[in-house]
Amino acid sequence: MTSPLTDAPPADREHWSPRLWGTLLVLCAAMFLDALDVSMVGVALPSIAADLDLSTATLQWIVSGYILGYGGLLLLGGRAADLLGRRRVFLIALAVFALASLLGGLVDSGPLLIASRFVKGLSAAFTAPAGLSIITTTFKEGPQRNRALSIYTTCAATGFSMGLVLSGLLTELSWRWTMLLPAPVALIALVFALRLIPHSSRDDSSGGYDLPGAVTGTAAMLLLVFTVVEAPEAGWASARTLLSFLVAAALLVAFVLIERRSASPLVRLGVLRSGSQVRAQLGAAAFFGSYVAFQFIVTQYMQSLLGWSALQTALAFLPAGVLVALSSTKIGGIVDRFGTPRVIAAGFTLLVVGYALFLRISLVPQYAAVILPSMLLIGAACALVFPSLNIQATNGVDDREQGMVSGLLNTSIQVGGAFFLAVTTAVITAAGGHGGDASPQAVLDGFRPGLAVVAVIALAGLLVTLPGLRGPRGTSGSVVVARSSAVDPAAGELVAGDPVAVDVSDRTPSAGDVPAKAALLD
């Protein structure tokens, strides 16, 4: 698909036009805000609790409300981008995000703050897949798209890391500034987006909107995220938790059955016949889940046991964020040379080593020996893994389904984050790491099993990636099963409707590969 921003496809040019750069920066700003909002509220929670007189249970929902809206509606958001038009969905959702940010900084009660956080998560569930699919349909698959995605996803990782730093600074003034900051940035991005984001047509070829799939899929994701978030407090073996998981499973089964029979599925299950696609989805869940859990433990360790301020804690994470930001323009070239499986595997290896090194923490700060090396290793891992996962997930997918695949990837990220954070929290609680009357040493001893779980999650992500290493360098390691849409075999095209399996695991897909942009078989 040729971008309307240029006269020729972006991949055919050595340099991007200023307008194309502007489009990418607008999309990066929106993704930066999404990631920023996930992490920025964490350091401000104690101040919010004191100001609004909130209990611990209510305070949890300031974080969980955002995750619930974000993770629960991503599948619907991704498909809406394909069906209703990516530009339209992106602009509306960005405007809602700005409004919810403004309201979140002005409310004076816990329930209203939670409601604003849910709405922000809901809007992010539409901006994230729409923004990613705009990039993947504007930049041609190959080096140019890899470069664009490396910059885009690095902004997300940087936003997540910098959210802690900004939160530490702003909380010194007032927690309300952590809620208000995204509003003007989102409005500025919206103004530029109106001028720069390319128009995209609605996809009416599918013949419908799959309302049964939308209802069951969204309900399943909402209930699954809700259950995982509530499980540590309600009890993993409690009747309420088990019943909720059972209902969520039943909804997921119903969703799969509906999608298999639907003429216009919300998620076409055929995309998961690609091994590289499955590895990207599982790797994304493990990557984000391990990092969210690690950040949770480290924040508690630094503030509760070391007595560091919110700002000191935020600055401890700064080296990782800086490393990610500095590498933004380099990762695309690394992926072009070595292929996504090798880059992802290298990143997960650094992640495991960084988490394992942090097990050496003690009640005495060991910044130079433990904290700084761990942060640098984790920052390098984030710079390698996150862009590569996005590239691997979107390669070989038809333009009409980029929003759907983007929504699926972001769903894996958010559900993985919620699930593994809940599991890690449960392990820490069982080990005595959250006891109100526990000694500092007992709390630290409770944190260690949680850190071990984090390292195991990252190790699982590495193991998931290993099967993709069988192909030579410079590939995504994917096998694309495609349905053709051309009609002239003599011209190098394919007869419409004929299923064709093309193994691209031994080379980088080129512009001449007919199936490289075709849909995966259902």
C-alpha cells in the first residue's frame, strides 16, 4: 500500500519527507503518552491515597482501572481501526484520552478518578492498534518499516521508563500534575494529527462487523483482566476467582467458535498458524509481564526498605530509559542484519541476566554493584526486544488486517502484564513480603521469590523464541501461509483463492514476494 503522503512508496526512498517524519512523530507521541500513563501513576499513589483518603483496595483500582479498559478492549479497538478507518479511530480516541486526562486531574473523589482512568485505558485501547497499523500500512515492509517501528516502539519503552522519572518530579508539586500532564501533550498531538495523518478508507469488503464476536471477545478480555487483578485479594482458590475464570474461559470458547464461523471475524484465527506470529504474541506477554512485575518490586524495595524518595526511585530507573532512547534509530538496522528471532533472543538473555543480578540486593544500597548494572542490562534488553516483537508480529500481514494484528499484540502485552504482576504479587504475599508488622529483613526475603519468578518469566520468553533461530540471519523466521488475490500465474501472480505456503524463513521478504503482504489462511 502506497502512502498518500508521498508520490512513491516510502521504502523506495533513501530519505523520508518532512511530512512523513511528522506523521511518525505524531504517532510516537500518542504511543509515548499511552506508555507514560501506565507507569507515571505508580509513584504518585501514596500522595493520592493521603489526599483523597482512599483505602488500599480502592487505590489499587487507580492502576487496575486503566489496565482493565486498555487490555479488555484492545481486540475491539484493533478491528475498529480496520473497519471504520485508522485515521478516524485514532483521532477520536486521542481526543477522548486528552479529555479524560483533564478530568482525572480535577476530580475530588476516588470513584471519579478510577472512572477517568478506565476511560483513558479505553481510549488507549483504540489509539495503540490504530497508530501501529497506520505505520505498518504507510511504511513498506522491510528496512523502512523496521526503522519506523524501532523508533515507534522505542518511544513506548522510553515513555514507560520516563513515566517514573516525571512522576517523581511532578509528585513533589502535586499528584494532580501527573494526571494533567498528558492532556496538553495529547491536544498538541491531535492538532498535528489532523494535518498529518493520512486518510484511510473503511474496509467494507468483509460484509459485517461481527457483533457477536465483539461482545464475547470484549467480555472475555474484560472478565479475564478483572479476575487476574482481583485474584490476589480475593484468593486464587476462592469460589469467586474460580467461577470468574470459568466464565471467562467459557466466553473465550464461545468467541473462538464464533470467529471460526463468522464471515467477517473480529480476529481471524488463521493468523495464529504462523509460528513467528505465535512466538511474537507469547514473547510480548512474557516481556511486558516480567518488566511490570520487576518495576513493582523495585519501587517497593527502594521506597519501603531503602527509604528513598519518589524522585530518587525515579532516577534509579533513568539509565534504562536513557539507553532505550539513545538506541531508537539503531535497532532497525540491527534487525535488518540479524533478523527478529536473534535480536529477541539476545534481548531476553540480557533481561534474564539483569533480573538475576538484582537478586543480590540487600538492606544496604548497592547502586554501583547491583542496581546500575541491572538497569543497564534491562534497558539494553528493552531496546532490543520491544521493537523486534512489533516487527515480527506485523510482518507478512495484509494491510486490511494490520489493525487486528496490532490489537492482538497489544492485548498480549496488557494481559501478560496484568497476569504476571498478579502472580508475582501473590508469591511475594505468600513469602511474607507484604506483612505490615514484618521486619525489613523479612520483607526483603519476601521480595526475593518474586524476583526469581520475574527471572523465570523472562526465561520462558527466551525459550519461546529459540525455535525461531533455525533460519539464517537477516530473516524474521516466519512461514507465511497466504491466500492469493491475483489471477495470472504466468505473470508471477497467483490464482484467486488458491492457498499457497511460502517459506520465508531462509531469507528476508522482498518487494517481489507476492504472498509477503497476503492474509494468512483461516
